[in-house]
Amino acid sequence: MAKIVLDKEKCVGCGACQAICPEYFEVDKDGKSKVRREEVEKEKMNCIREAIEGCPTQCIKLEE
């Protein structure tokens, strides 16, 4: 199982990850993205990869 890692320092809170994959991401009270579930099932990998590609600051990584 893979794990999502989010660098909050780089995050600008655009919400792209939440729009692409709301099951795993949300915008927190501080205006930055937050990982809702760190561990990713294989069938959800495409959603996470799209969120990674859609992130303008490239602050999302996937540890496999």
C-alpha cells in the first residue's frame, strides 16, 4: 500500500487536489490542503496520481 505525503510549506491552498480526489484531500481551516487518508488502495492510485499532476506547487508525493 502506498502513502501520501503532503508538504504544507509548499502548499498554496488552491484546492486542485480536493477537486480531483476529495476522498483523500480537503482544504483545512488554515487554507492549505490536508490529507484525509494517508494510505491509498491500489484502485485509487489513478485519482492520487491525477492530484499530484494537478498540483501547481508539486507539494504532494506518493511513497510506494
